[in-house]
Amino acid sequence: MAYVIGDSCISCGSCEGQCPVGAISMGEGKFEIDAAKCVDCGSCAGQCPVGAISEG
């Protein structure tokens, strides 16, 4: 199951560089994870300073 970024995202971008497959990009007002590319590694979740990323 792919990870998702919730509404508490502060658009800091720290998760984007952490993704080994480039599945994270800026969306409308917050970052988004492409579920088709996500490999469920969780690297992004550990990097998020506000805990906005979780398993979806």
C-alpha cells in the first residue's frame, strides 16, 4: 500500500529528496505521492517534521 501525505503537510519539501524512486512532487498546496511509483519504503515518513505522511 502506498504512502500518502495528509493535509497537515507544510510544503517544506524534506520528503521529496528522500524518495528513492521520485514518487513525490508538489501538488496543489502540498506535496503528493504517486501511488503507482511508491515502493512502500517509508523513507519519506521518517523525514517529515510534522508527521503528515502515513501508510495509505
